[in-house]
Amino acid sequence: MSVLISAVTMASVERIPRLLGLLGDKLDIALSIVAFTVPGVTLGAQLASRVASHIPQHVLERRLCVQFILVAARTLGEVIL
């Protein structure tokens, strides 16, 4: 499964130059998104299954909920402030 995710990630990277050509002046934003997304997806796909197999399901669910709440709070904080 992780090989499939990596292959899909690399296939999407191939389309990035076309996307960047359409963006024009928003090139910095697109490059920033690509710079964080590609390594994050690749590493996450490889490591998540190994980590998840060693941690109980209920612990994973709680940590994920807390993480989503923190990300949402930070995003709202940046929008409001």
C-alpha cells in the first residue's frame, strides 16, 4: 500500500509544472505547498503504518482528535488575529 501512495504522490508531482504555469504571480505559494506536501505524504505513508501497528487504537484516535483540535485552533487564531 505504501508503494501505491508513493507512486501517486510522484505522479502528482509531475503535474506541478503545469499548475505553476497557470498561477503566475502566486508561484511562491504553490512552491511552499509543494515543498511541504510531497515530503510529508511520502514520509507519512511509509512511517504511519509502522507506528500505528505498535500503538493501541484508542490512543491513536485520541491523539488524532487532539491534533485536529490544535490545528483548527491555530488556523482560527491566525484568521481572527
